[in-house]
Amino acid sequence: FAAGAGFREGPAPTLRFDAEGIEAIAAAPLEAIQSQARGQHVGGNVQALILGVLSLLLLASGAALLVASA
């Protein structure tokens, strides 16, 4: 069954991370976000506005918590 289903027996693959690999992994989402933003100008602007408002709300609630705990 296993051979017919496309599985192969043998040692499990090992993951090896080096500095270049980690940088590539970290850069991939950023490149995807940038290309998506270039592709949809109107949608991207609305999304940026919503994210900006949410981040301001988060910042304000964090400041309120700091003031309340002081």
C-alpha cells in the first residue's frame, strides 16, 4: 500500500537551517505582501487604512492600560 500511494521508505528528511535559508524564509512573506500590494491598489489602500486604524486602537488601548496600572 505504502509504495503504491507514493510513499517511500528510508531515512526521514532532515531540516537544516543556515543564515541564508532563514533570511530567505523571512523575506518571502514580505515579497508576497509587496507584490500583492502592487497588484491591488484600491484594495491595498483600504486594507492599509483598516490596519492603520487597528494599530492605532491597539496603541491607544496599550497606553490606557499603562496609565491605569501606574
